[in-house]
Amino acid sequence: MTQPPSGEPRIPSDAVIRWDARAYDGEAWGPWSSDGGAGLCEVVLDSVRPGAPAVGSVRYPDDGVWHPGGEAGVFTFSAADGDSDVVRFRYTFFGETSKSVAAGADGTASVSWTPKSPGRFRVEVESFDAAQNVSGRTVYEFLVS
């Protein structure tokens, strides 16, 4: 939704705007959009970006210590505190093509990834809210021996 020019009234973030509508074809009016229990039409302006997500792994922690490789690690992405409307995460492991995973109702998602060789690795993660606002990027680095 586009905001009006400076000086004009602005819609506050998270304001719910509701309306009722019906069509006229030149001869007769149709029913109201809320008829039949459908409720009013509505839109919510959400211009607030979510915070950068937290990333964690038990097998491959970001602790500066070398960890034995060769096995899959589970990486958990968590919405920043207070971001209750995160719906998905976009992530990239060490230069691979980025992928997306849906967030659960608790604002977390987990993915499995296996390092193919020893080395220094990283996963970069961003979160998206229901309005598709994107967070800052979290970079999680880990060492595999």
C-alpha cells in the first residue's frame, strides 16, 4: 500500500481498515460483500520489518571450535523476540542456492544440512513476516573438521 505524500494524513502501522462494498451493473445492485456472514473486507498496513532471526545447531554450534563432520546437522531458525508474525525463513548454506522454509506457529523452523568436506562454513538467514517485510540477515559460522 502506498502512503500519501508528506503532510497528508498517514495510515498508522498495524491499523485495520475495513469496508463493505457492493456492485451496481446499471440496472440492479448486488448484495453487500458482508452478506451471508462473510464479514467486512479488510486490509492491515504492516510496514515494520521483523528483527534478524536467531540460528542454532547442536551438532555444529557457532562457537569457534572445530567439530567432526560427515553427519547431517539440524539448524533451527527462530523469529526475533516479539516478532509473532514471521511466516518463513530464507536461508543459504555456504554459497548454495537460497531456499525457503515455512515457520511454524511458534516462529521457528528447522532444516538439515551435511557438510561435504572439512572447513569453515556459514549459513545466512533472513525472516519474512506475513506482509513480506524482510529482516536483516543473520550470519551463522561454524567449523567442521
